[in-house]
Amino acid sequence: MIDNLCDQVEEKDLAVAWLYCDFLAHKEQSATAMLGAILRQLVSVRGVPENIQQRFRKRFSDRGLRLPDMVGMLKTAISLLPTVYICIDALDELAPKSQQELLWSLWDIVRESPNTRVLFTGRSHVADEVKKYFVEAIIVPVSPTEDDIRVYLDAMLDRDTEPDAMDNNLRRDIMRIIPETISEV
Amino acid sequence: MIKCLRNVKALSHLRSSCPLDLHKHLDTTFLIILPALVQSVSKNMAQKSSRNLTITGDTGCFNNFINTVIPDEDNLIRESLSSLKPHERHQNVRAERLDGVGDWFLETSEFRKWNEGEDGSLEQVLFCSGGPGMGKTFMW
């Protein structure tokens, strides 16, 4: 999906930024660091706009960047771009505080920047959190199709480290039964 | 700090266009002041600088050294914005992803509306919900 969006960049004049949340990186993944990573991606292609440079010089030398600085700089960066896509994977893996701060900040940004689109993935229980901030958010249930599972199984069987344990019949049974069973779940 | 880096860059430029004897003098100055300057930028860069200095020991390399170790202001700002590296993680996800898996998602009406909708449309925010191991990251 990210690559698909990136492929549209030249044709449609848009900017794409993304983040992966990780249970194991709670400490590093503060809302400020995450928004900073989004901003960094957005200013990477066309350079850092002058007003962001000024704000950065002032704030960074004073006391380091804080969440409101980052939100302000992001709003400025987005206002200078056409359509901006922000994709955030595994929202449920963020620490609760970072998750709330990130959602609040994005709400603030989206409200002022109609050219922004945000896509989250996450376990279903965070959908309620997203809905709190984005009442109009569209929720899409995602599960692999039978074809997805077949492609995946094929790849896993090809990479099997003990190919001698496999024969054509067993492979055929695996390829038939597992996709059917999983899609019934 | 940024002003300081600019001065270093200006000195670097001067060094390449100055007479030979001054050139040597500046090289020596660089040897003395550079690690300190770089250290003031960040620990990470300071490590790089001492490594480079030890390995090269060659003052003639300083122009390249300045350009690679001390970034221009844009680079400095970008690097200071966040320590997170989502591009690295994305390369790993791409390496694991299998062609065709999850492509159906790009054809769903929800994704298309989100992707193609007008600015300020109701479909500004999309949440893809699924249990563990349901292939959410594979869609990326």
C-alpha cells in the first residue's frame, strides 16, 4: 500500500509519510518523536521550508522540541503541500499516553488541514479510540483472503528447511485444507 | 549551533580556495577544532568524526569529511526532528511481503474513497481493523 501510494507521488502531486508502532519501542515512540518522523518525511523531498527552519532554530536552541512545536511545524509543512497521506501501522502497539497524544495531535492537524488523509491499522479494540477523535472515520475489517493464504503457504513451503519431509500429496492437502479452514474462521 | 556549523562550512570553502601555506595552517586548525565542533552537534556524529580521523589521518580528505559528517542545515534539522527510522522498518516489511498478498485491499471502495476523495471529504480517516496475524502489516 505504501509503495502503491508512493507510485502515485509524481502522477498526482502528493506526499506520503508513514510510521510503524512497536510494543518494544515504547520509550522511543513518544508522540513528539512520531510526529517528528512524519515531519521529517514530509520535508525530505522539497527541502525544509524557511518558516519551519526559523521555528526550529528558535525552539530547538531554547529547550528542545515539544509536542506543540512539532504539531505547529507539521501544520505549516502540510499547508505547503498538495495532498498529504499519513499511514500509521499497529496503533494498538503504542503506549496509552503516546497513543492519546498522537490521536489528539492528528485530530488537531486534520481539522486544520483538509488536504490530509490518515490511515491507521490496528487491532479492533483501538477502533473505539480512533472514533473518539475522528467520529467520521471509516472502519474496515481486514482479514486475509483464501488467495492470500495460498500465496503465503506456497512461499513458506518453498522455504521449508526440510524439503524431504514433503511430498506432492501432503503439499496438495495443506494447500487445500488450510485456506478453507482459515477462511471459515 | 547552526551558526557554528555554518562557520565550519565557510572555513571549509575558504580552505579549498586559499594559498598553499594558509591552506596547511587551516588543515591543522581543522584537526584541532573539528572534533570539538562535531561533538557539539551530537554524540553520534562525534563518534563518526573520531573514527574518520583515526582511519584517514589525511588532512586532504577534509572537504569530503566536512560534507559527509557535518550536514547542511536542512539535513541537521531533519536529523534532529526524530530518532525514529520508519524507512528502515519499511525495507524489512517489503522484504518479507509476498507479491499479490493484500492487493485486494487497494481495490476496496473504502480505500479508493480515502485515496481519491476530495479534500475535506468525510473519508479523511480510515482505520483497518483486524486481529493479530490477520495480515494488516502485509498490506503495507
